[in-house]
Amino acid sequence: MTPAPDTEAPTGPRLGLRANLAQFGLLVAVNALVGGMLGQERTVLPLLAQDVFHLDAYSAVLTYILAFGATKAVTNFFAGTWSDRYGRKPVLVAGWLVGLPVPLLLIWAPSWGWVIVANVLLGIHQGLAWSATVIMKIDLVGPARRGLAMGLNEAAGYAAVAATALATGAIAAHAGLRPEPFLLGVAYAALGLGLSTLAVHETRDHARAEAAGHPARETDNAKLTTRQIIWRTSAGDKALSAASQAGMVNNLNDALAWGIFPLLFAAHGLSITQIGVLVALYPAVWGAGQLLTGWWSDQIGRKHLITAGMLTQAAAIALVALGTSFGIWAAAQVLLGLGTALVYPALLAVIGDVAHPAWRARAVGVYRLWRDGGFAIGALLAGILADAWGLTAAVWAVAALTAASGLVVATRMYETHPAIDRRPAAESAIAHVD
């Protein structure tokens, strides 16, 4: 995983991992804090819903994920647009300002409605802050190491999700569900805001420098309107649209793992500590695996990794439905993490490969709108199915949906890596738009 030689556009900042290593490393650390804000909820909140707020219906329990996913999805779109218009750093700082009250609301919430409000704010925070770190890393590294950059970004975020989920589970087992587990979130928010305000630098000029170095034949491709970008990312371009639907199903799976799996494990008599370990295993493997899979997608391309990842996730979710013991569920969580690691950085790299630097931030925003809309759809779908037919039936339905998504990628997506899809960029873009 040796960084590619730095490249310098005709004018403007230098592109490349080595040339921007200090800022890149700082953004990795900031995104770990963003992930930690999400991780503070993973183990504790589903148990809090039942044990403290006495919510019996699964659809009611999952309302916090619905609120989070819907808000984050919409915020992702605006984060991309605002990053192009106002810069990346203001979006990042705004995200941390919105995130500051979240752990305090979770600590003091007198009713479930307060938890919903906290998750609306968390969705806005994640949509702004995580989107900004993704866009900034893509800006800094240039095209040669885009997969590696996304692997490092997502690895940091989801390793922090796992570590925090494990830590909050252990804290809750000894000190109770509130307030101690959420004090980690207070520390994350303060540190993230401080670093983003004082140490992170704007990267929009790097994207402009990369755009200036693109061939003249791509000029028309650079002038798409926001409406055209939405269409191309959602349906018009075969790779972008396949990536968008796969991202949505991937996060639908994450909603299932976040909201349904802890309840399923608890229903079979597992302790809070055991549930915390299982909840942490999935994002831990997901996060660590991306250190390899992001780089791997730079070597062999994106499409086959995404297809394999979605089918692996489907098998893992089916194993959860079949299992009744800690050991089987632990194996399933590891498998689910591996499948997600294959998919996650490669999907973001697809967007970076296809989108022109002039509208790449907006394309990332549209993709992340679809992807994180999966949280809301997953919470709604899983809650309705679980209430009607039970937790296991909901898990089986999502496994089938995930397998279908992998087949869509296999049949619709074209390879986007510039070293593998060797046609001229303008010719390739035209050929793959419906």
C-alpha cells in the first residue's frame, strides 16, 4: 500500500497522499470521532428503549433509527451542495456544532421523544461531518489512491463505532444504561469540534486543481446542473445508479444490525456484555477490513468486490436468522463485517471515479442520500415485519433483499477504475448513461 507518487496539477495545490499526509491523517482522526458519536448508541439505545422507556412494539423501538436515517440522508445531499458552494471546512464545523447536544439529550431525555430529537440532530451531524471528511480526502489524494483513501476514512469511522459500542456496553453492564455510557460522546464532540475548527484546512482548491488538469474534451461533462447530477447518480449512469442502490441496501442491513440484532440476542437470553461484544464485532471487522479492501479495489477494480460483498452480507444475515447461540452469531457478525468491508470503500470510489471534480461533491451527496436513506427504509421495513411475523422473519427478508442487490450490481454496473476501464473518460461516460 505504498502511496502513489504525488501529482501536481498545472496550477494550484499538489495532489497525492504523501503531499497531504498531515491533513489526511488529521481528517482520519476527525472521522474516527464522528464514528464514535454513532457508536455511543449501538449497544445501549435499543436496550434503553425497552428497559427504561418500556416500548413494546418493534416499529416504535426503531423510530430513532428512522429519524436518524431520514435526516442524515437529506443532510448528505445538502452537505455535497454546500461543500461546493461554501467550502468543505464550514460544513465540517457546522456538523460538529449540531452534534454537541446529542449525548446530553440522551443522558437527560425524560421521554422517548427527546431521544428522537437527539437522533435527528445526530443525523444532521453525521450527514455534514462524515460527508465533509469523505469529500476532503477525495480532494487531497487525487485519482490514483482513491480506494485506499476511502478505505482509511471508513476504517477509522467504523473502528471507532465498534470500539465505542464495546466500551459503552461494558460501562452499561457495570454502571447502568445512563448517564455514564454517553459521557464518551460528550468528549468526542468537544474534541471533534476543536480539531475541526483549529487544525483542519480547506481542501476545495485541491478539487479545482484536479479539475484544471482534466482533458479539454471533458468540459461539457463538467457543466452538469444539480438536477442532471441527481438524475445521473440515481438512474442515468449505470455504475452510479448501481452503486446508489447497493449503498442503500448496505445501510438497510446496518439498520437491521443496529436495531433488530440486539433485541434478537436479548430475546435468546444473552447478557448486555455479550450483546456489546456481538454489536462491536460487525463494525470492528468492517472497519479493519477496509484498510485492505480500499487498497484492493485500486488494484483489481470496484465491481467484483461490490458484488462479492453484497452476496457475503446476504449469507451472513441468513446465518443470523438461523443461529441461536453466541458462537454462531459471532461468526455471522464477522462475516457481515467482511462483506461490508468489501463494499463500502469501493462504492465511494465508484462515485469518485465517474464524477467530474467540478460536481463530485454533489454526486457524493446524492449517493449518500440514497445510501443513508437505507437506515430509514431498513428501520421501517424491519419494524413492520418484526411486528407482523417476528424478528427472525424480518432478518430473512433483508437477507433476500441483499442478495438481489448483489445481482443488480453484477448485471448493471460497469468497471469504473480508470486503470481498468481503459476507454477515454468522455467516451466511457457517454456509453454508460441510459
